[in-house]
Amino acid sequence: MSHLRIMITGGAGFLGSHLCERLLDAGHDVLCVDNFYTSTRRNILHLVDHPNFELMRHDVTFPLYVEVDQIYNLACPASPIHYQRDPVQTTKTSVHGAINMLGLAKRTGARILQASTSEVYGDPTVHPQQEGYWGNVNPIGPRSCYDEGKRCAETLFFDYHRQHGMPIKVARIFNTYGPRMLPDDGRVVSNFIVQALEGEDITVFGDGSQTRSFCYVDDLVEGLIRLMNSDEAVTGPINLGNPGEFSISELAEKVVAQVGKDSKVVYKPLPVDDPMQRCPDISQAKDVLSWEPTVALDEGLAKTIEYFRTHL
Ligand code: NAD
Ligand code: UDP
């Protein structure tokens, strides 16, 4: 890969900050664009003095004029409590944000990658989920601002591709975890780890039999970079996630065992439209990107617990 000017929207967030780091390490210029809606400068503080790093406070729902070669469009609140706080803004960020960033890509000729999500499959009736599955999404529920916003963003990406012949890449990211998740953003891995470290009760929603597949952040970032630099004919959508599937109860047990304190599990009501099962079919990512996760859940949890131990 030659030296490129790469823009990452949402670059100060959990995934974005790891991506900034990786791309700087590879010798590129990185422009991190973020309005700090669900993040702070803390995630990227260690990068601000890097000569190839530039930070711009900007909301992607407004147009942006910069010159870049590649765009990773990650800007969007990702955890249910954050994306439901201002649902109209969430849809605007996905939809207007996609239009603005696609417009920028069209003008500059940049390659553009969309951070889509397994939520486009909704509460899936097909298991594991393949990219050809159209999903089972409630269009009017509390998760819809996120799910339908992301689905519409995918539509926009494919219409810009068909209408204007632009190079696009769409990644459907499954639950990802690791250092720099916010301790209070409500996602299950960070919640359980923080609760266990503080000796609090572990809050399992529902009966804990719903499943998720958890991908460690380093694996995910590697997948995103491979997708961005894949053959121009590769557009996706392509699933990126760890196919290891665990119930939420199993996750709670693992976290409690690793932290080694005396937390007990308490059961809380299952949120509306909470998907019952989720597991990626990653055959496409294996075939097309030669990518698959390398970090098992126990190992990734250990690293994440270590991070929270030192940062709480
Ligand atoms: P995050 O909340 O840590 O990061 C999102 C970033 O986007 C934050 O820094 C936030 O301030 C910024 N942002 C939000 N609205 C913005 C706006 N209007 N303009 C500019 N910046 C804005 O979340 P994350 O986990 O790092 O997720 C990054 C992307 O990956 C999101 O698009 C998310 O939907 C997608 N994704 C993440 C996961 C996961 O498990 N982490 C799973 C599927 C998809
Ligand atoms: N969950 C839980 N306890 C918590 C937080 C989440 O049992 O303290 C459950 C939640 O109901 C869901 C799963 O964990 O079934 C994953 O939740 P998360 O918000 O991390 O991601 P998503 O639902 O978007 O996959």
C-alpha cells in the first residue's frame, strides 16, 4: 500500500481510534473527523502529536470539503442507550452522514467504506446470518433509528455505486469489544466487566439465553483494512465478526470467572426488539479477504479486563 490520505469519520470512537492507530503505523496520513457525540479526545490523545495525524471536530450531517484518497465512514452512535437518546439525530447521522460522505467520495474519487452492522438483519430468522439474508427488522421500534438508518445508508452506498460507478465497500460488523469501550455505554461486554470489577451484580437482560458473537477489536480492524484494500470489484456487503456464538449467560459466567470477585447474576427485563440470536457466516470474508478472527473470546476478555482494571 502506498502512502495515502485517509479520513476516518467517527475516528475518536472505540473502533475508530484503533483504526487511526493502525493506519498511522502503516505510514498513512490520517484525518480523524468526529463531533465527540459518544467519545472524547481521550481515545486519541496519544495520537494528536503524531506528524501524520489531524483531528477535525465536525458533524457528518453537514457537508465537508477535504481532499482524501480513502474514507472509512464510522460516525454513528453504536450502543443502544446512545443511539436511542436522540433517535432522530441517529437516523440523520446515518442517512445525511452517508449522503455527505458519498458526495465527498464522488468529488474526490476516494474509495469509501461504510461501517454497517449485523443489526440490518434485525431479529434474524436465518441462522447463522449470511449476507444474502434480507433481515427481519421492525421499522417503527426503539432500535429502528439505528437499524433502518444503517439499512438506508447501505441503500445509498449501492445507489451511488450503480449510478455513479463509485468504488464502495460495505462491512456488516458484528458485536465487537476491547479496550477503549466506554465503561458506561451499556454494551454487554463493558457492562459485565465493569460490574464484575466493582463487585456489583451482573445485570443479565431476559433469561440470558439470547446469543451474540463477540469479535476482538484488533481482528475487526484488520478485516476493515483488508476490505478497504480489496479488489475494486469487491463491494460487499460482507460480514465481519467472530463466528463463536455464546449466550449472554455464558458471557456473564466467563467474565465473573476471569475477574475472580464475588458478583451474582441478577435478571432484568429484556429490552424491546432485542434480537434472540446472532452469529455471522463469514465464508465470504474468508474467501474474498482471506480474513478470519484470531483472538478467542477468553483471550480477548482477558485483555479487555486488564484495560478496565487500569482505566476505571
Ligand atoms: P463509538 O460510539 O465508540 O464511535 C462512534 C463515533 O462516531 C464516536 O466517536 C462519535 O462521537 C462519532 N459520531 C457520532 N455521531 C457523529 C456525527 N454526526 N458526526 C461525527 N461524528 C459522530 O462506536 P463504535 O463501536 O466505535 O462504532 C463505530 C462504527 O461501527 C459505528 O458506525 C457503528 O454503528 C459500527 N458498528 C460497531 C459495532 C460494535 O460492536 N462496536 C458493531 C456494528 C457496527
Ligand atoms: N445485555 C445484558 N446485560 C447488560 C447489557 C446488555 O444482558 O447489562 C444483553 C442485551 O439485552 C443483548 C446483549 O446483551 O441481548 C447484547 O447487548 P449489546 O447492547 O451489547 O448489543 P446488541 O444488543 O446491540 O447486540
